[in-house]
Amino acid sequence: MKERRKNSLVRRILAWVIAAAVAVSILTVPQAESYAAGGKVTKVAVSNLPAKQLTLKKGKTFTLKPKVTVTGKISKKVTYKTSNKKVVAVNAKGKITAKKKGTAKIYVISKADKKKKCTITVTVGTPVTKVKLNKTKSTMTVGKKQTLKATVTPKKASSKAVVWKSSNTKVATVTSKGVVKAKKAGTVTITATAKDGSGKKAACKITVKKKKTAKPANDPTPIPPAPTGSVVIKSLTILGNADIQVVLSAKQALKASDFTVSSKVNGYGKYVRKCVLDSVTTTDQITYRIHLNRQDVLFNNNMIQVSVPKLKTSKEAVYRKAASTITTSEVKIFAKGDGFNTKKDITYYKPDISGLAVFTVGELPPGVSYKEVQTGSNSNYLEFTGVFTASGIYTTKIDVVDELGNKIHHTITWKVWDAQTIVAEDIIQYGYLQNPDAAAGKPDGAYTSKSDAQILPRGGSSTYTYEVVSKADCMELTPDGFYAYGTIDTRQAGTYSMKVKITDKKDSAIFTYCTVTFVITKGIRVKGTFVDLDGHKIKNTVSDTFWCYIKSKWTDRAYSIDLKKEIGKYNSSTGTVYFDVPEGNYDIRVVNKTGGVEKYLENYTVSASTSNNYQIVLPLYQITVASDNTALGVSSFGEWEEADGTLRGKGEYLYLPVGNYTLTSTAEKNGVTYQATLKISVTNTTRSATVTAHVVAK
């Protein structure tokens, strides 16, 4: 009897335990699932890289630190995936291992929402070991700009790009190209960090001072009219944003110091700004060419006044670009139910206009409207608002006319997707045939064009198959997981297209088409020669000494040319640069390593029917440097540097504007450090001289 009661009690206890376990199993579900209904993953990023790229040596490792931004309660866990295990591997904790030379992508994917991911491009190669700036400290005035230059070591680094950052954007800002603009008085540190994830960086401490404003007289003394029969300024022509032509009524010998050039922005204002002149040249003492310093280049509608006080003559002119009409387009992709985020550019249409503009806006997608936004009193743009209430493809045409008569015909194609609708952007990519040996100045060699375009569908189940419907022989389709690429390899100019069918992997009834088009034009060889004021060809004596930039004038952003090359890199004595570019008009700019000298050639026409050879005269003089120490020549020394850290070049040739310089440089030989001191005075009469450096052991 007792035994029976004991067994009954045991059975009851077991029943309670089982019931409790079942209850717990019912109440306990995976965290990601329990949070799914109450939250949303908005962004997946990596917090320990300055950009979405990384360079590692073979055999080295790096562990990613993911940062998942969410709203509400939802899992922040991620998974990792590599596009090529043979190049780089990644484990479940985000530890990347470099396997062999090459490039692969690492995907950091949200567990809660696999559509949210961050893609890191990993290169197994040579990382940056050092970053150096051309200045470590500097002083600026509010409103002024200067360009910092970053040099990375080694020269064969797989990625030489850097990321710029300001410690206080209220004091000074910095662009992606290292251009610093002083905003208000204070101290700020500008940092350049290697983009390859090596962690190498360099900094420049900048002190910004208040602008000293001159108080002009209420009634400035006007320049009296020239006496009858005297020499006056007959005509004044603005040739470009930094070049002015002055024609006198008769021959008169004038120096640069005889000219005064002033500028202003407001037509009703006064000429309070005096421009700095880089050079004044003439061949007949009647027509003079004035080149403005880079800090005083003109912008549209700027007014200038050129005067020659000793002749009591002056003349005014307005720098004005001709009105243009351009056609532009863009594609905006949204999910059904999406609204607009005022922090994202996709919410706005901000055309490049002068002053205020009139907008004429066509039909918008269901649920979408717009409003005009005015910034201050001199510009306006469109801001889109609302929520997309229907999937599909919609077209909106926008016509813009600004104050100067410039016209823009803009088309927005809206592609709205949902679970039953796939959308993909039709791609038009422009290119041109280039000679791979052009940089070295070799005339022979095949002109080719190799390129690819990424196909990025949205909607459906987010998993797709890709099928070629039709294509040109020189094109191929390359699927790459979620994406696909249309590629081209051709030696002939022409228009080439490929039509691709994109089908939902989980439902073949859901599909769409997209077209990839490459427009390839012929490349034309352009040769530039660069000389100093005495006709000496600029020699290349150190990497990065002088650079030439060429930029297309047309405003179709899908097909713009923006290139740069080092002058004389392949033949230091020629002072030349070669570019292969399509026909059209270009702005050409030359700048030295320190950014202190800049020269423009505006609106240069490249045509198959012309020679396409140009020459630019830089406002510099060639200085030949010698050493007073026979045991140690000039070639042994590094950069010549001023006391404020400004670099002036390297080797036996320097190119300097008029001015006085004290430069130093160091070298090591047999364990001994030597310092060279160079004192130079460059004038319009003592120019292109040979100067001897004093070399002593420290």
C-alpha cells in the first residue's frame, strides 16, 4: 500500500516537471524571432575601418567589428561570407585571413534581415606603412582655402587613397581631395587616414585667424580720364577664369607692378579686393596677358577692374559663361510603402543652377508630391515628400530655367518594387578607346575599352536567376551571387547592348528585363608640353612634382572625363604629358606638389582634325642647384623644405616663382647626417640661375 502511494507520488512529480518543461519550451523562442515583430534593422556597417575596403599581406589577419543600427527590439547578430575563399577566408567571428594575392568581397549580413548587409572589398597585397602630409602645421585666414597633399609609403601600396577628416568642422572643413576651407577663428586638426584599413595616418594642425577687413573710403578717388593723345587701355577681355587680355592704344613698356587688378561679386559693390598676379607677359608691348593667382580665379558674373595708375587709365569687364541647355536623367528605386528621408540625397533634386530657378514638374508616382525649397536668397531646389502607394515604373519630367537662361531638361524614372514586383535599372555606360601605353608616350599599341556595369535588381524574394536574351559579341554576363555584371571588351568604337531577363528564384512568374548599353567612342591622343617663363621644359626630378589635370566641359555626369597625370614621369627631360580622350572641349589645369602654383587652359578643343598639341607656360623660373661639398652631391638629399614646412621639390632642379627662399634638406652617408642650406632670391632679372647649397655634417 505504501509502495503504491510512493509510485503515485513519483508519477505526479514527473507529470509536473514535464508540464513545466513544455510550458517553458512554448514560451521560449529564438531571440531573433521574438524581436522580429517589434523592430527593424536599418543599417549594417563596420566600425573599425575608415572605408569599405581593406588591404592585407598574405597570411595576415584582421577582425571586423560590426555595427548594426536598429529600431525597436531585434537581433543585432550578423553572419559573414566571402566571395572567394581562395583569396580571403572569414570565420563566424569576423576574423579575415589573407590566403593569396587577389581581391575578394566580404559580406557582413544581418541575421534578422538578410537584405541588410555591408560589403567590404579586401585586397591581398601591399598595405600602407606610412602617411605623410606636405605640412604638419599651418596658419589660415577665415574664408581662405588651401590644399593638403598626402603621400603614402610604400609607392607600390595596393591602395594609395586616404580619408580626410576635420576635428572641428565649425573651424575648418576638408574635402575628399584634401582642400581645407577656413570657416571661423580657432584651432583644428586635419587628419589623413589610409583608406586601406592599415590604420596609418598623418595630421596637420591649422590655426585659423580672423579676416582683416579693409574699410574703403566712402568716396574713393576715381581715376581721371587720360589726357588726349596719351596711352590708354583700349580693350579688356577675360579669356578664362584666371587669364585676362589687356590691349593698349599704343606701345608702352609696362611691368607686372604697373598693373592693378581688382574684383567684386556684387555689381553695386566696390572694388575692395586686390588680386594677386602670377605673371604679366607681352610680345609687342601693346597686348598684355595677365594670369591671376589661384586664390583669385573668377567665378560666373564676377566683375574685374584693370588699371594702370601711372597711365591714369582703367577698364572693367564681367566674367560670364554662355547660357547652356542640357538633358539629364536619373533612376530612383523605392519599395512600396517607403517614404522619404530628409538625410538622403535621393529625397531631393538639386540641379547645378545660377541664382533662383523656375521648375516645371510633370506627373509624379501615386502618393508622392514635391515642394520648392529656397536656400537663402540665391538658390532653390525640389524636395519630394509622401509615401509610395503602388508598385510599378513611373516617369517624371522636370524643366528648369535659371536666372542666366541656362536650361535643364531632367527625367526621373521611379521604380517601385514589392514582393510581387521586381525592378532593375536600365544601364547606359559611356567609355572610349584608350591606348594602354599612352601614359608612357608610346604611339603604337591597340586602343581598347574594357569595362563592366553592375546589375542590381530589387523586389520579389531577393534571390534571382539571370538569363541573356540578346547581346553583342564583345559583351558577357557574369552572375555574382545577389548581383550580376555586364562586361565589354572591344577595340572598336560603337554602341553595344545586352538584354537580360531577371527571374525570381522562388516564383518564375515574377520577372523583369533590363538592358545594359555601352557607348564607346574613339580616343584621341592629346600631348601637353610645360615650360617655365624662360622656355625651359619642366623636368621630373621627384615623384608628384607637377600634375596635369584634364576635365571635360560637358555637364552630362554619366559621361564626364576627369583625369590627372604626372608631368614627365616617363621621360624627365621632355616636360610632357599624354592623354587619350574623346573629342570635345576640356579645361586643363597644372598644379605643383605643394599647391602653390596653378595654371589654367580653359575650353581647349580636342578634335580628330587638329594636332591636339598644347603648351602651358608656368609662372616659374628654373633654378639649378649645386653642392659646395664634393663628397656629397645634391642628388643625395631629400625634399627642399621651408621653415614653415612647405616643400619646394627635390634634386638639382627647382621651379620657383619670384620671391626669396631659405630651404633646407638632409641626407645620410656612412652613418653621418648632413644638412644642406640653400638661399635663393628669384626676381625677373636674376632668374634661371645656378645656386650653390652649403652642406655641413650635423
